[in-house]
Amino acid sequence: MANRSSARDDMLRSAADLFRRRGVDATSLADVIDHAGAPRGSIYHHFPRGKPQLVEEATRTAGAAMGTMISAGLTAAGPAATVRAIIEGFRSELLATGFVAGCPVAPAALEGLNAPGAVTAAGESFSSWEDTIAASLWQRGVARERAHALATFAIAAIEGALIMSKAQRSTTALDRTEGELSALLEAVLEASAGR
């Protein structure tokens, strides 16, 4: 039983990694099997609905992992430092992969026409990240609506900067976004603390 679970988990991790590097459409089930080192027939055993199920579950798994990192960062270091850490993580991945790897859930949002569950999973991941950041801001004294607006802005700015950085093959967009978001969040938190 442990081997089946491990093979399944390996395929989910491999799928998420390949999707963020190549995209959903350019990644075949054979690519995932090869990358995971899984037996040929195992993909349909673990994902009987085929690629749509794999894309959805890989997106959910990647989104949850990112959510856990965001939550841990917020608890340990606060919103501004967590945003900087998210951006640094993406910057490092871009540089390490020659500007290929991107967000782990964006491929499903952008290419999920044949896997509507994956689009839903991506949307839920983004919403979860927003809610987690908003809750952290609210706990630090930022008004609830403002906290949600800032959280949405932060995720949208990071995702947009990541796409721009990939297209421009430069981290400039991420660098500028990091500076502006950090300054904004620090100013808002300072103003909230001074009330």
C-alpha cells in the first residue's frame, strides 16, 4: 500500500513540476510517468479519469503546499517578509530554470479548458492564499476590507510580475514588485499599529 501511495504522490509532484516548466498542454501522461519513474500502467490506476484528473489533483496538491508555506511564513515573519520570501522563491526558480518554471497553479488556470476541475482548483488555491494573507493583515490591525484588497493585490501583482519576468527573461518585474509591495505592506501595517 505504501508503494502505491508513494507512486501516486511521485506522479503528482512530477506533474506539478512539469506543468510549471512546460505547461499543461505540452506535458503528456508519458512525460509524467517517465519523470516520476512510475510503471507505465500506473497512471490510469491512480488517475482513472486520465489527464484532467491528474491536472486537477496536481494543482490542488501544489496549491496546498504553497498555501502551507505562505501560512508558515506569515506566522514566523509577517506579511511583508512573507511576500518578499514568495518573490525570492519565484526569482530563484526562474534563474535556476532559465526563466522556465513559474507558479505551480497558474498553468491550470491558463490552460485548463479540458480540465475544468483544474481551473476550479487553481481558483481555490489563489483564493486560499488571498484569505490567508488577508487574515494575517487583519490580525495585525488592518481593516477587514482593506486586508482583503491588499491580499488580492499582492497575489495578482506577484503572478503578473512572474509572467512578465518569464516573458522578458529578466527578474526586473519581480524585483520592482517586491520593492513596491514591501513598502506598501510595511506602510499599511505601521499605520494600523499607530491607530
